[in-house]
Amino acid sequence: MPVIALLAAVFVVGFEQIVQWRYGATGVVGLLLLSIGVKAKNPTCSSIGAVVLALTVSGPAL
């Protein structure tokens, strides 16, 4: 069981680093808001996080 938790933590940290490298601090804030909203079952927080991520990803195209 600790091995699965360790692998999950490594995956999450790696994914966060990729998002930060690709999209900067705004991407990390959006990802953080989205994950907090999902864990807390708060649709407002998760919606704000999803919008921030969508705007960050589509920013260069606009």
C-alpha cells in the first residue's frame, strides 16, 4: 500500500511540474482550484479552476 501512495505522489508532483513548466503559475493556480473544488465537492471552486485552465491553455490561440 505505501508503494502505491508513493507512486501516486510522484505522479501528482510530476504532473504539477509539467503544468508549471508549460503554463506557468496561472496553470498551477487553475489546477489547484480545480482539484480543491473536486475534493471539497464545491462546484464554484472547481468551475473557476476549470475556466482558469481553459483560458491559460487557449490564451495563445486567442
